Amino acid sequence: MKLVDKKQITVCLLGLAVICGIAACQKSFDPKSYAPSKPLPSYGGFSKSKDIEPGSLQDYFTFDGNVKDSLGNLSGTTAGNITFGPGVSGKAYQGAAGAYVVFPSAGPGKDLQSYTLSFWMNSPKTAGLARGIFSFNNPTDFWGSLDVYLDNPLPTDPNGDTLMFKVHMTNTNGVPFAGYFLQSKVPQINKWTHMVITYNGATSVINIYENATAIGIAGVAGTSGYVVGPTIPGSDPANPPVTPYGLLKFPTTEAVLGTWQFDTNPSLTTSATAQSWSESYTGLLDNFRIYNKALSSTEVNALYNLEKQGR
């Protein structure tokens, strides 16, 4: 009888062990894992927010730990305790009482004839004081050339669950109705909300968007209640022919983010100083953009969806 070498048996057993180990480590073949990844969705033909009207973008603040205009057109100085909290993407501007950023030059803002302001806000309830978000100043008037702010809730909203989002404009392009106070209702407390204001100087149409949806605007002469996309008249609609509000001419020299033009120190206007009914914006802001044209609804929708995804 032929004897088997113990060394040969050991080698064979080790070989079997290795083969079994490899087989145990192998996963069953999954064809789905080899499928090509799906491309990210586009919106209106845009796959990145930076591709939306890049030639019309005048100022862009990401607030990723600073208050710099990434395009370099506005350079500001800070006042008060500005900090940075979690944003829609990256970090966000965290406002506080007495905090703001002053830009000693309005930059391209002084030449705006049409515009889009786009930003994300996360605001607590207003507490009896109107909060200034942004202004292009008017150095000789109480109100700025362009003021964006949150006012106190209406008497029909005793709990203050709806923000009163307001826009004031002064057009010194020779129209009889130069100043307008416009408002929209935004029922978004303590949650990120994308706000966009567009004004088209060629058509005199203004829109305010909340999370890419155009919402009603009150305060336009000749309209009643809240109207979506109203045309702003530059003269009394009851006395035709009506002058269009038309291309803008802002008498602005400076700008401020986070408060009103009269609440800075020193004031950005000779007509007023700090008011008892006003305060700085105390919520969060992110991805603040200014364009020199009115974005279309398709572009606004794309901006909303892409920025929400950090793209």
C-alpha cells in the first residue's frame, strides 16, 4: 500500500482553505451595480446655478464665513456681532440686533434699470419692529432707492405666523408716481425660504417669488388686493394716458445689508437717523444675488432647485 506524505496532505488542505475563503468573500453578481449612474436633473436647461445669466449677475454673496461679494463689485465693512450659521449650502449670514454690512459704494446698483434680487431667508417672527434686509440708499430722502424688509403682521394675524415681505422703490426717471410700497404675505417662519424679486423696466412688470412660485403683490396703483405679476403705472391710472413706470433710475450712492439706510452709524441719508420702530434683520440669509435684469420664471425655478441642491 502506498503511503501519502503528510506534507502533501497539509498543502492540499491549505489550498482548499484558500479557495473556500475566496469563494466566501465573493459577492453574487449584481447587474445593477454595473449600470451607468444617472445624470443629475437639469431645470430649464440649467444644471448649475452659476450658468443662469452669468453676464447679468452683478453681486453674489455666498456667506461662507465672510461677507465678501464673490464678484468683487461691492466691498463692505461690518458693524455689530455678525456670525455665520448653517446655510442652505455651506454657511449663512446670521443677523443680530445692531449688526449690518455697509458698502460705501453702490457698485453696479447705481446703474440698475431692471433687476432681480434673489436670496434665501430663515426668519423668526417679527417682534413689533420692522426688520431691514437690504437697501440701496437715497442720500437725501427718508426712504432708500430700493428697500427690502419685513414688517409687522396684519391685525388679522395676531399670532404673527405670516411674514409681511415688503419692497420699496424710488424711480427718479421723471415719472409722476416715483415711489412705491409693495407687499406680499410669506407664511414661512423659522424655515429656509427662497425669495426673489424681479422688475422688468421694459414692461414695468414686477414679480415676487416664494420658493419659485409667483405670489400676490399689494400696493400697485390701479389694483385691488394681492395681484400676481402686476404692471406698475408711473402715473395715475384714473387719468389716461398712463405713463409707464419704465426703466429705473436709482439715486443711490451706498448700500447696506442687514438693516435700514437710516439705522447705520452714521446714517446713509441726511433725512433720517435710527427709528424706534425699526431694527436690523435677526434671521439667516444665504446665496444673496443681484442681477441687472429680470429673470424669467423658468430661470427663477432653476435657481431655486439648483441652489436647494447645492449646485
